[in-house]
Amino acid sequence: MRLAFLDPGQFSARLELEAPVATPDGQGGADIAWHPVAALWALVEPVSQAFSEIAGAEAATISHRIWLRFRADLAAGQRLRKGARVFSIRTARDPDESRRYLVCYCEEEGR
């Protein structure tokens, strides 16, 4: 298997990994709060964009491929934050199964 190689200098975006924490709301549901897990260096690559109409307003969904150093605690359903920008993690995989990097496929909602 060919190993993925990235220049460490390409990891220039500082992101915050956040995990959802559900708190019961007393009515059978839950309130979701996002709590920081770690600060990470990453390479963010825009991949595609799609436009849709929601309640009469145009909304854009932008997908990104985000490269990180390998972490065993990262999973789909978490998110990455860069200031006001939020990237929802849809999937994450080890591109060459060497436990060096993770590639996260994320969506950034309406910018």
C-alpha cells in the first residue's frame, strides 16, 4: 500500500474539535451543547458546493476534505470549528491505514 505523504507545513489551519453533549430538557428530549475536545492543526481543502432553497431563501452547502494528525477519539457526528465557521464531520478515515493521518469529509453550512 502506498503511504500518504503531506508536508507538515501544509497543516496551517488551527481548528477546535467539538463533541456534542446531550442534557435532558425535562420533557423527554435533550438540549445539545458543544464542548471543546482539542485544538488541532489541519489542512482544509474545499471540495464542492451545492445550492438549495430553504424557506424561500437560498442556502449553500460547501463540502471540505480536512486532513488531521491521527486521533482515535474522532468520529462522525462531531464537528470542527474555525472561528465562526463550523464543519460537521460526516465521515473520517485513515487514508493509508498507517495511523498517521485522518481525512475527514465535512460539510460547512450556508456561508
